Amino acid sequence: MAANERTFIVFLGPPGSGKGTQARILEKKLGLPQVATGDLFRYNLKNETELGLLAKRYMDAGDLVPDEVTIRMVEERLSREDCAPGAILDGFPRNLHQAVALDEMLASYGGVTVVPLFIVDDDTVVARISGRRVCRNCGAVYHVEFNPPRQDNICDACGSELYQRDDDRPETVKNRLYVYYKQTGPLIGYYFAKGLLEEVDAMQPVDDVTAALEAALAKRGVTV
Ligand code: AP5
């Protein structure tokens, strides 16, 4: 690897496929920060920034936040010190325009390293999203059935209250899936053509998905 090369992992997959869950596990193991655009928008919303209020309009409908705003936000995030070794990109890019912008941002660092594609069927996505609960304070993710907290509605990690995301309502989930297939779907071909795609069976229990993901990353020289 050249001295200026860094590791940039792009998680690709539908909403609810487990990208955030796996990014949180792998960031510790790989020493790479999770850069999750959805979390960045939610952080801004919690702090009532202009960006957060703008993003809310799109997120509540399940639509993509405009590229100009999103790309600028990611560029700023990747320029921070903790991204010096690289990052796990969770939720970005989400369309071809964003993918090209990311390639430009990373051109001097060797580009994207690998793109794990989370394979899961639509019924599983709906079941996972409808039972998801998130910690208001630290953002830890749970599922009422598949990954419940020890105590109902209380975060294991920090003891704060759990909540259901506004965009996890059934009507919004349908549009998020539609947007995924229409706008993010073409990225599968984009990264396949670049030889960066690695399929991961994301229908399995969390630990097994982690193992499959680690095996996929190892094929590209990224080891835990
Ligand atoms: P974002 O927050 O990125 O949402 P998403 O991509 O729809 O992904 P999710 O967070 O819903 O799912 P996930 O794959 O991370 O699954 P998770 O690990 O939580 O984006 C939200 C919105 O922000 C977008 O709609 C858009 O408006 C905007 N936005 C974001 N990025 C943007 C961009 N680049 N451009 C423009 N707009 C953008 O898991 C789901 C559930 O399943 C959890 O309950 C979990 O506990 C459970 N689970 C996980 N793995 C398993 C397993 N293996 N078995 C059983 N249960 C599991």
C-alpha cells in the first residue's frame, strides 16, 4: 500500500439491512470511524441547526437530502483528524452523483478500498425497521425482538431512553425502499464495474453477518 493510501469502506444496502449495526462493531475492531450520513443529519436535527431542519423535511418523507448539502457535509467530516486512517462510510454515497463526488474526494488517497453489499430481502427489512429502537443519547441500535436491550426501553450502554425513529413509520419505509432501488441501486453496477463489490449475506444473525463481513474485507486486504 502506498504511504498516502487510506482504507475507505463503503457499506451498500437497503434501509434496515444492518449497516449501522455492523459499522458500530467494526469501527472498534478496525480503528476506523463510522461516518453515517443519517446519524450526522439526526445530530444536526437534535441541535436544531439549519442543516438539521432542512434535512428533516426530506428524511420525514423518506427522500434523499439534496446532494449539494450532503456532499459538503461528508467532505467536511472526512477532513477531520479521526479520518486520517480512513473511514467506514455508512449511508453515503446513495446515488451516482454522490459516488462520483466521493471518488474525487478520495482520489489522492487511493480511492474507495472495498464495497460490501448487504443482501437482505424486503420482508426482513420491514421486520427489522418496524422493531428498531435507538438510544436518544449515544445512538446505540436495538431491536425489540432480534436484539433487545436488557431492560425495556433503556440503553444497555448508557442507561438513556430508547425511541423509535420518525422515518421508521410504515408509509415512510415504503418510500425509503423505493428510493433505494431507484437511486442507490445503480451503485451496485458502478462498484461492480470497478471491481470493488463484495456481497455479504445479511439475513443471518448479527454475529454471523460480522464474520461474513470480515471475510469479505479480508479478501481485499482489510483485516481486523
Ligand atoms: P439512514 O440513517 O442512513 O437510514 P438507512 O440507510 O435507511 O439505514 P437504516 O439506518 O434504516 O438501516 P441500517 O442498514 O443502518 O440498519 P440497522 O443497523 O439500524 O438515512 C436516513 C435518512 O437520511 C434517509 O432516508 C435520507 O433522507 C437521509 N440521508 C442519509 N444519507 C443520505 C445521503 N447520502 N444522501 C441523501 N440523504 C441521505 O438495523 C436495522 C434494525 O435491524 C435494528 O433494529 C437492528 O437491531 C436490527 N438488526 C441489524 N442486524 C440484524 C441481524 N443481522 N439480524 C436481526 N436484526 C438485525
